Amino acid sequence: MPIRPENRDRYPADWPQISHRIRFDRAAGRCECAGECGHDHDGRCTALHGEAHPVTDSRVVLTTAHRDHVPENCADENLFAAFQRCHLAYDREHHAQTRRAAKRKRSGSVAIGALAALSALVMAGCASTEETVTADCVDTTTIAADGSYQTVDDRFCDGGSHASYVYVYGGSYSGGRVHGATTIRPKDVGINTRSGKTIVRSGFGSSGKGGGGG
């Protein structure tokens, strides 16, 4: 089967030689599928490379399939020679799962973007009506699909130890995570951390590390 562009770098450099050995040295040009694809072969599939398929009458092109769908795993026991029809049928559910995961990821990205925009608008409103805003130090690599972050100790944001640690503002805290916060630091308000540290006194400059919009 053609290698998807996004997976090309996951195959070893000698993949053509590995695939050829499986298909023609070990399998002798015959499909090795014994029903794993879901079709009833009554034993091993009889399709032979280059000949007409006994069921579809289409020309057989033998490919090499990965049993665990992991291109990096090229151990002999993880590979089997498969006619296109068997290969596609064997991979069908895996491809469906991949598409569903990609769709969820895209949906999550849209939701996170919308939440960030809404949070910025909320914070803009807060700046004119509240004297102080609560800040939480978070690890941005822990962002969840709902836009929440895992909180960490304030010292990670104050020490500049890693770019992934930033303050977020105006969120609600629950179970070690902060929800509905924004990385855009509000202006003209006081900012205190949830632990009680003052980052900005109203009308004064910052005494700590701010988020991305500071």
C-alpha cells in the first residue's frame, strides 16, 4: 500500500528490502492473510502476486502489512504479506480510529481557541470592574480538551526555569486544575496569586513573571 506522507519518516531506510523479503522470500508471492482481514479464506488466502484474484478477478499486488499498525515495528513476526483487499480490510478499523482521533483533536483545538478568545473578553471587562485578579502558575503542556491547565507552584513561573510555565489569569480552580483562564495579563488591576503572592499592585509594575500577553 502507498505510504502516507505523514508516516514516511516512521519507516526504516531499508523498508523496501524488508518488504520484498517478506513478500517474495518468505511468502513466495502469495498472500499470507489467514482471515485476519475479516474475509473468509477457508485457510490462507490464495491470491498470488501479479495474477488475477480468485474472487475479485483484479490483478493482485502483494503488499506488506503491520499487525500492530506501527511502522517502526518491522520484526518479522509483526509483518505479513497481504493482497490489497486483505490489507485494506485489515487496516480499516485502525484507519477509522485515526480519523476519529484527528476529528476530536480538531474539535478540541477550535474549542480551546474559542475559550481563549472568550476569556480575553471577560478579562477586559473585569479590568474595569474589579480591583484585583487571581493568577495561577500552570504548565501549558498539560492543557486539556476543555482548555484547563494543571497548576504548579508559583516558583516555577518566577524562576524562569522553563518556557512552558506561565501565569494565567481570572480562572476558577478545581481539583488541581484551573479552568476558564487566559494567558493575557489584564492591565490597570492588581494581580495576586492564589497562594497570596502579589504580582502587580493596582497602578504599579509587575514583580513576577507574567503570561504571554503581558
